[in-house]
Amino acid sequence: MNIQARKLILIEEFLRISDESLITKLESFIKQEKKDIHERSLKPMSLNEFHEMIDQAKRDSDEGRVISHEDLKKKVKSWK
């Protein structure tokens, strides 16, 4: 049985669930699994990469490619 067929069977089974606590547990399980998968895919930054990021930030600042904290807060409020 391929993955698509298994997904469809799982969806059909999920749709038959009437116990809200079971749905909550499944939601929590899926959320945790997605988080775990993401965390396993992360890799530490090398010291060289870290220094390059700092150097780039300094260049950005020196060349005026920055935004103040207050301006950023105003911009974020306009997104809502």
C-alpha cells in the first residue's frame, strides 16, 4: 500500500472519531512530531558562519540598511 492510500485510510478513520479528547491527543502528537522532525533537521552554525553574519550585520549598519526598534514596531502593527 502506497503512502497516498495510507493517508486516505487515516483520514477516513479520523473523520469517524467522535471523542474530542482523542482528537486533542492526536493534534498534540502531530504538533510534537513536526517539532521533533524540524529540530532534528537543524545543524549548528560554524564559528566561521557566525563571524560572517556579524560582519554582514556591521556592513548593513555602516551602509544604513537598518530600521529602528520603534519603526519596526509600527510596521508590525500595520500587518494586523
